[in-house]
Amino acid sequence: MSDATEPQFWDTRYESKQTPWDFGSVPTALQAYLKKHPKGGRVLIPGCGVGHEIQAFAAAGYEVTAIDFSSVAVEAARAKVDAALTEKIIAGDFFQHPFAPASFDLIYERTFLCAIDPAQRTAYRDRVAALLRPGGAYIGYFYYQKTDPKDGPPHGLAWGESDLLFARHFLLLRDIPSPDGLAIFAGRERWQESRRTTHVG
């Protein structure tokens, strides 16, 4: 496992502003989604970073919870939002924090899946499936690029890999090229919307 499994790896990058995964604002596809789906319930943002999207979800009528491994990122995110939202931004481990099962209506993905070690992908899928209620929405941006695990992060998904990973747990409803993807992903980022199935196990 690489140093990226430790909070200090990410703290150092946020402190030194080495954050090419930071889009700097709310991406276009998410803005469009929020206009179509206001007041969508309880949303979780794993690996929220500095949290550009947190205020946008709240403004659209969502009850937001965000979590990040890096305390530096969490402090930056708290500084960007209204005071009432600061306690909703958690410094902690997405895999270990005691969230209640099926306690979210929506989970938003942006550069978290590609930041974790590929060996953790099944655990990530199982965790998202456990926290999202049946029928809930799993939306966000996904990076498609076959990469050597030793070279990341970021760790891209090989074509077809996401089908195997998310099959049975999620039904893919929409899949389009990202209209304003991150430069480091060079056109290999896609916006996807999925619905949690009732599959267990």
C-alpha cells in the first residue's frame, strides 16, 4: 500500500497546494443535476477535499454530510461554507466512520475512487452500497484510464471494470463525457448517474 493510505500524504499536498484534482468550483454536470433534482434528501460526499460542492448541495435543499481523511482539507472546506454546515464536514476515514446503514439518499463521487488504492475498490463499492438506501442515487465523475497501481494516485478504471465492480448493486442510468473535466484526466472523465438496487451482499 502506498503512502496515499495515510492522512499525512494528503495533508502535505493540500498544504503545498499540489492539488491538481481540485476543480476550483462546482462542475457543470452537477449544477445541471441539482437544478433537475432539488431538495433531494441526505447526501454524503466522501473524500470531499476543500468542498466546493458542499454549499451547492445545501443551497439546492439537501442535508449534506462530507468527510475527508485530510484534516487540512477539512479545515479549508469548513472555511468555505456557512457556519451551520461546518459541523457537517467530518475529519475521518470514510471506511471506518460510524455512519448508519442506508442513511443517505445520494452519494456524490468526485476524485475519491481514483485516489484510493485499487485493492480497496471492492470495499469502497460495498461501503457505498451499504450507506445508500435502496433506490438512492449514486452520481458523480469517474476516471477511465488503465493505470499501473504503482503509478498512482490517480488510479483510473479500465473500460469494463466499473461494470464488473458496480453490477447488481447499482443500475447505470446516465453516462456522458464530462463537459468540463479536470486537466489531469485529459478527456477521460465521465459523468454518471446510477440508482441503488435492492441487491444485498
